[in-house]
Amino acid sequence: AWEYVSTGHPVLGVSSIAFAPGDSSVMYIGTGEVYSYDDTQGGIAVRLTRGSFGIGVLKSTDGGATWSKSLDWSYQQQRGVWVVRVDPLDPDVVWAGTTVGTYKSLDAGATWTQVDDTIMVNDLAIHPANPDTVIIACGNLGSVGHGLYRTTDGGLNWTKLNVAAASAPSFE
């Protein structure tokens, strides 16, 4: 059975949940479900503009009983966090794919740095054996820069991948 969990913050949509490896009491949630860059509003018939803005990333260290702001945004910034991932080998390294780019924390979400500014990051995969290698999937509804990008140096440099429609990207 599902049970409602209050975050203590005004959150309309949770787009992603991530747990620290080996410690299910430490968890992060990405807020906001923004489907179209610079044009999000409520609506049933117009799916291009459905969604809600978020307030960044929230973190819990007690299994979801209490929450604190991690990546601290306001609704007025009109952003969303689509994906949060924790490094499988280092629980202090956390990544967030957002509507305004990719963010990374090296201190378990205490501070964040934007490591790429390609907009509409809707998925992010961390190489399980070499977590400095990350692939991000970007783009939605005609946004600029859509495609797949890879870093092999922890986010310092990114390369857009040339991927045929029928092939899946790999970490190789």
C-alpha cells in the first residue's frame, strides 16, 4: 500500500527519486515535471504545455521522514529536475539532469555546480565501474541541442554522440 509522505515543502511534482548506494535512509527527489522549455502551464488538452515547476532537489537522511533543500530553486525560476542519480561507488557524488542543464554535487548535495548547459536533460546514466563516464539525454519538444552527450572526465568536458536511430548508446 502507498502512503502519502509530506516533504514540508511546496512540491507539486516529483520526477525522480534516488537512493545513496548501500544506505536507503539517504534519498534525493527531483521536483517539477516541466515538459516544454519556456512554456509550461496547466492543461488537459494541450499536452505540449502540461507540467509543474519545481523547487530543485530535496534530500532526506532519515528514509523520507524529513526533507531539506539541496539544489535550492524557487517556483519563480520556472525550472524542473527530471532525473537525479547517485554515483554507485561514491555516495557523496550526486548528479541532477534539469531543464536548464546538468548539475553535480561532490558533497552529498550540500553544494551544486552546473557542469553542462544543454537544456532539457531528461535522463542520465552513470557508468557502474567508471563513474566519471556519464551519458545524458537532452531535448524535448523541439529544444535546441537535443541529443545524447557523454563525459569521460566527471563532467569537465562533454561530447555530443552521433547515434543512429536504431542503435543504443554505450559507455564504450
